[in-house]
Amino acid sequence: MKKRIGFWMLAGLLAVLAACHRAPDEARVRDAIASARQAAEQADAGGVVEPLSEDFDGNAGSLGRKDIANLVRLAHLRGERIGVTLGPISVERRGERLLADFTVTLTQGSRLWPDAAGVYQVESAWRREGSEWRCYSATWKRQL
């Protein structure tokens, strides 16, 4: 009986210590990008914009956070689906900021974006807001 109680106390202590250990910042940014990818495939507007800051600037002012959410909502209402495949994500620290570069392949076009299918090079800038990393700027350019 004492061994069982000791085992459960040790297991609880290890769980608490594991919860206190945070993933490295670079891994948290990669996870946020992967989460947004999954949300995009599910047409989940909230999930797509979750990692974006309130003042997000996409492609030098062409799309803000609300614009992206509205596009995803509209695609969902139309029953459109877009496949999203991420390439390797490179994350580099620049002082207090992180830069993440990656390729994204859109595997289906849609009525909203008829020519959207293709490969894009994405460069994104991230900053810490409270305990979370948020993307505040991104640029993308079609590669193929």
C-alpha cells in the first residue's frame, strides 16, 4: 500500500514538473504555424487567426487579421476546402523577435481564390505577447 502511494506521489510530482517545463520558443512558433495549417484545412477561422496579433500585417497591408478570418469564414460558408501542406519551418531569433520562414503548398483552388493552388514562400515575424508568441507580420510570394 505504501509503495502504491509513493508511486502515485512520484507520478504526480513528475507531472507537475513536466507541466512547468515550457517548450522552447522556436518550437512554440512551429506548433502555432502547424495549428493554423490544420485550422485552415478545417475552415476554422478562429483557429487560423489564433496565432496572429491584433495588428497583424499581411503582405504589406493587403490583408489584416480580420480580413483573413472573413475569407476563411466565407470559404466555409461556400463549402470550399483548401488543402495545405507545410514545408520545413526555419525559425531564427532576432533579439526579442523570432522570424519563421517556410513554404506552404495549397493543393486546391476555390471560387474565392481560383488561382490560389501552388507553392508559396512565406516569411513571418513573431513577438511575445504575454505568455504567447504572436505573428505580427507575414509576406508570401508564389514560387510555382
